[in-house]
Amino acid sequence: MKDTPALRERVFNLFPSFANAGHDVQDELFEYGSLVEIPAHQFICLEGSTCTGIPLVLDGRARVYKLSESGREITLYRVEPGESCVLTASCIMSGVEFPAFAATETKLDAIIIPPETLQRWVSQHKVWSEYLWGLLSSRLAEVISLVEEVAFQRVDKRTAEYLLHLADADGKITKTHQDIAADLGSSREVISRILKEFEHRGLISLSRGEIHTENLIALQEAAST
């Protein structure tokens, strides 16, 4: 990877913990890391595979998800600029196989750190062990929240919350029914039925590949009851 002032500024703006690290840590990051570009809608890691490196995402977005035997998906989390994949880190540090699927949702630029390099850095540099612990802490809280939602909240309530969260300034959500089902850990049929009910009640309107909020107050009530 070519070490340039522009790349250093970009990396350190997104990963400030390394901006404050020693010069040896910074120099090794650019010496051993590889800058890669992965097209949109490409698998990064398959369930049961061996992780070949941990990504530090500079641009783009990837989704990490589980897939049931019946084909239903649930999104565990997304990895965006300034973030990394905690499951990849766990697999590298523990030597186990990747327990989920990871795929790009958009074109993704990242620095890839080889497994043996990460293992060495964690033992040698406190900043790396602190970074991984922080990554684990934030993702664990996120996944626990997801489990609570799936286990204890009604799907219609979660769907209303989801729509409110994603709606842009014009009240538009550009998601398919399958996208929503995957994010909420439900089936497309269930989500389609809920959305049709919301449309019948005047909360939203449906069109191909898009959803429009029509009554925010009623949608907020559906999310809170």
C-alpha cells in the first residue's frame, strides 16, 4: 500500500485511535496493510470460511447477516466508514470459522490487515488491543439490542420504527419488502402483509421499490404501542 500524506489523513480522520498512536504503529499499518476496492453486491466472507484479513473500512458499506435453512435472513450489523468487523476480528484472534455471511451493499474501499499481522499487533501494541475491545463492546451492545427486539417486540411495531428511522426528509424509504424482512429478521410475506395494512390505514403508500410515509403521527403511534 502506497503511504501518502493524503491517505494518512483519510485513515486517521476515520480511525482517530491510530492517529494518536506511536509512529511505529502508524508506519506498520501502512507497511503491512493492503488497500482494496470491492464492488457492490459481492460476498466478502461466507459462513464456515476462514478469515483472510480484517478490514478497516474507508468508504462504502457492508452487511453481516445470518441465513436460516429456510432462506430467511437477519441483519446482525453493518460495517461503514471508520468501522471494522467484530466477527472477523473474533475469528482471527480465536482461530474459528466465520459464523455468518458478509457482503458489500455498495462499492467498498478498505485497508485489509493480514491475520498473522493483527495477532502480532494485538500482543505488541496496546492501541490495537484497546481498539478490538472497543469494537467488541459496541457491537455486542448492538447485537443484544437486536436480540431483544426480535424476541420481545411485535413485528408490526418494529416495522413502524424501522420506517420512521429510514425515512428521508421527503418521507421516502427506498427499500424492498425483502430488504426490510432481512433487516428485521422476518419473512417477506409477513412484512408485505404489515405494509399493506399500514397502507390501508393511511400510514404509508407503496410503490415499486419505494415506500412513502403519509401520516407520521399515526406511524409514530404504531411504533410506540
